[in-house]
Amino acid sequence: MRVLLILLLIADSAYAGSLSAIDPDAHYPEGPVWRDGQLFYVDYSAGNIKHWDGTRATVFWHRDGCGASGLIDFHGHWLIACYDDNSIVEIDATGRQLRVSHADSRGRPFTGPNDFAADGHGGIYFSASGIYDLKAPISG
């Protein structure tokens, strides 16, 4: 099991470079994003988006079968890449689901949406890795 670690970069030499687990119960954490004084991150195998407020980690959003693998701030909302169910989910700042997309504007289905990158102009790119199987054709 992986745990989410935070590197403490403090000038005091007694603490410089030390590592501390902030969520030892995380199940494959990825995609950390700092927003509103909290650390948000995906908890892939649990289907969660979690947040750490500096004291404790709690579940902010959950969806069975999602396989959350990417997270990005999108105009005050969140976009979540759900690798396992081939979707992109948009939620608001409170965690309420707004929409789920399984295909692009031409109707082509997503296959393994994985992570996001902002384009610097208000848009978002995302990668889609394709099917995770050594025998599968390359489709990402």
C-alpha cells in the first residue's frame, strides 16, 4: 500500500528534508492539488477525492467504480479523470456532481482517462492511456 507523503522544507535544520505520512490509509494517491488552504488528491483504488486540511485527511467526494486517477481545478469546479469507468466527472466546490462525460464532442468514447494539464488559457488537456493490458492494442 502506498501512502501520501509530504516533504517538509523548513529552514530549521532539525526538520529540513524530513518526510511525514499525512494519510497512511490512502489507496494509490495521485494528482495532488493545493486549493483554499487544503491539499486535494485522488485515492485511486477507493474511488475517492480526499482533502487534507493540515490536520487530518477526509473523503471529499466518492464514486464507486470511478478509479479516480487525475484531478484539476477548473474555473472553481473540479474535473476528475475516472480511469476505471472511462469518464470525466465535473463536480462543484462542495463535491456535488454536475456532469459526467464518457465521450468527446464527436461521440468518440474515452478509453482510460488518466490525468490533466491546464493550457494556460482556461482550457484543459487530458491524457487517456487506453486499456491496461499487455495484449491490448495501443489506443491512448
